[in-house]
Amino acid sequence: MRNVLLTIAYDGAGFHGWQRQPGVRTVQGTLEEALARVTGQDIALAGTSRTDAGVHALGQRATLRGDFGIPTDRIAAAVNNLTKDVKILAAEDRPEGFHARFNATGKTYIYRMTILDDREEKAQAARIFLRNYRYLLKTAPNTDKMYEAARAIEGTHDFASFRAAGGADAESTVRTVHRVGMMQTDEEGPGGARLTEISIEVTGDGFLYNMIRIIAGTLLEAGLGKRNPAGIPDVIGARDRARAGHTAPASGLYLKKVYFENDGNE
Amino acid sequence: MRNVLLTIAYDGAGFHGWQRQPGVRTVQGTLEEALARVTGQDIALAGTSRTDAGVHALGQRATLRGDFGIPTDRIAAAVNNLTKDVKILAAEDRPEGFHARFNATGKTYIYRMTILDDREEKAQAARIFLRNYRYLLKTAPNTDKMYEAARAIEGTHDFASFRAAGGADAESTVRTVHRVGMMQTDEEGPGGARLTEISIEVTGDGFLYNMIRIIAGTLLEAGLGKRNPAGIPDVIGARDRARAGHTAPASGLYLKKVYFENDGNE
């Protein structure tokens, strides 16, 4: 049985998330359909992350098991010919026992926010083009305060306060966040609007349901003076979802990279 | 009878162009529907530019005539509440005889191209996010040659070679292009890909059907060494569509600004 590891990017705006569901367009469903046409077989993909509706991916991974005939190095071009807003970036053979989800040792997500002053006409035009790709803010947060809050997130903690109901039940809510990086960049938007983007890059061994979006919402509230960054350890200690910040919207979230031990090679 | 001049921005990706048509989603149709809900009346908009499917606008203009009750300064907020990918940026009273199309004295369009090296994995991911908003090129054109070709476009010429069949028949094919500006910027795309954007900004007294897209295609061919920039005057002189370059895709085109004498105030 062949086992091929795919690297996948998609614009989440047009999908109801990763996971195949009847009656709606999903990333997994769209890829499986294209793979069925390319291989002539029914094929089930196992993705690393079951990203929600509207969430984007720059480096999702998925394993593809079967006895299909197409050479591994032709899979990407053949599938990409059939798809527009999801593309296979790479396809590599892996040992039969390897699984994109169970063998993942970590992930990096990026959360992107853009500050747009609505009183400026150009900013309003930019808003239209960015609405599916950023969390659009009207007020600039204090990034020093966000940075301070970010430091308290790093480390091994019980992140029950940062887990939304509705995901698959995880046995343990303890996770290790290796790093919460922040970057601020100025850019020119469509029509010449001056925009400031704040992006948060979070790397960890795994994340609970909506955990990155709740971290982003909580850091933002610290930056906007709605909560004290020094209070984050108490929020973590409470193990109570109501104590953490709001869930930032899906539009700002990008799955950037998935890590495997030895990249999945034995 | 009131006459209100609207400034409008839209993401063209989700529309079959400006002009109302049965059975498809258009900008005019979407706005007229929202205006009907806001005013309680059937309202016909007269837009300056009947942009094609996929073409974007940062500053489309349209006039709205009728005896509706809503104050002019509340129109934008009321309509924008009902719409997502098209927004009214401004609404201003104008004299009864003023018409957004017939009184326009000029327009500026931007044509945006991005160079993406497909051999780089990050560039492939960026391609997904930019596909509806740029003309994506695999090879970098020589911008000096494009600039030289651009100089030959400026001025008052018979632009029959730069007119596609299929638009409304213009009586005359003579137009004045005041300026063809070019700008090159480096930017960081989603996932950290290094991208180079080349944008062409064209201002003129009016444009024939697909004229900007044919100018963009022709300049690009000069930049890629597929035609001699010194041959552009002959292309213009031939009055033959087959002599000019290809029609660059709609995704790269943005209507930036419309000009009126005295901005339409008497």
C-alpha cells in the first residue's frame, strides 16, 4: 500500500472548513474529488488539522493511502489542474504506518490583524479586499502590552481556558506553546491606503479547539487595555473558558507549517 | 427630484460585472436591491463605468435619482449594512441634470501584475490568495522596455487597435491618454514569499472596451521581449485589433477614480 504525504495550501474563504461534510464545499471533499478523477479510485485523505470554515492554510499536510497508479511526482500537477483555491504544493512518499495527524509533533499558525481607520475613505475600500483574509481592527492596540501577554502564554500549561466547546473532545488540555512571536508591518493597501498589520505566530506541540483564535482575542484585549497582561497566568490557572478573551474571527487564521519527527521519514 | 452621486468600491471577484443582468449577481443589481430595501422604492443606478466580470473598483461613481426620504448622509451606512463585497464610500447631492456617465471627464485605472516564481513553494501558496486580484506572471518583464512602450501610448490617438469587439459601439475611437504611470514594489506575500508587483496606472478622458487590459497586455509583451516598444506607434496607426497585444485578465484591473468638471457641482 502506498502512502503519500501531501503539503497543501488553500484560501479558506470559499470552503466550509477542511472536513468532508455532505452538501457543502470543503477542502477535504474538493481534494478527494479531484484525487478520485486523477487516480480513478475512491480515496480518503487524512489531514493534520481539521481547520474551520474560513481558516486558510499555507502548509496543511495530509496523507493519501492506496494502490493508485499515478507516480508521486505527478500528483500535484494533475490535481492542481482541477482546482483553483486549493493547491497541492508537494507530494512525497512515506512509510506505510505514517499518518499526517497522529504523527505530527507540532504546528505553526499565523494570526493576521490589520488596523484600518474607517474615517479614511481609502481604508474603507481596502476593507472590502481584506475582509476574508484578516481580522480588521478600527483601533490600534498597544503591541507592548500584547507582547507581555504573549510571554505568559508560552510554556507548558493546562489551556482549558483557551478551548472552545464543539471540537472533538481532547483527553488532556495540557499543551506546550513553544513560541508566540509578534510582527508589525506597514503596508500599502489597494487604492493607496496606509495599513498596519500585526501578525501573531504561534508554534506548539498541538492546539485545542479554537485555541489560537482565543489566544489572539485575548492578546488583542490586552493590547486594547481591556484586560491586564499580568492577569494571563490567573486566566490560565482558572481552567474556565469564560475567563479568556473573545474568539478572534476565522478570517485571520493561517495554518503555516506542520512538523513531524524526521519529517515523517523513518 | 433628488440626484445623489455615490462613490463605490467593490471586490469584483464575486460579481458578473457592474451591469444588472437577470439570473446573475452583479454590482448594480446588488446595490439596487439594497437601495430598494433602504428607500422602499424601485431605484435605478447610472454607473460611470460598466466594468466587466472580475474587475474591481476603488472609486466607481454612480448617480441615484428619485424622491426617496432617506437623508443623503445616511445612505452609505444603511446600504453598507446590507452588503459585504461592495460598499458605498460617499454620497453627495448633485444638481438634477448631472449624470455619472455622461458628465465624466476622465478616469484613472490601475492594472496590477505580480511576479511569482512557481518553482518556489511559498510562491505557489501566494498564488492562491492573489489569483482574483492580480495578473500573475511567471517571468519578470523588463520594466524599462514597458516604460518605453508606455510613452508611445500617451497622447491623443485613434485607439481602434486597442478596442475589443463586444462592448457598446463607440462613435469615435479617438481618445486622449493623459498619463501611463508605472510603479514597481517588492512585498511579502502570505507565508513569507517575496513578491514583486508591477502596477500600471492609466489616466485618460475615456477608454474603449477592454482598452486598459489590451494596453497592459501590450506593455507586458514589450517587457517580455515579444514585441519591440519602438513598434507601438505603428500598432496604433494600423487601427487593427490583431496588431496590439493580448487582453490581460480582468483580475488585475481596478477602477481607481472618476473625474468630473468641478466634481459635478454647478
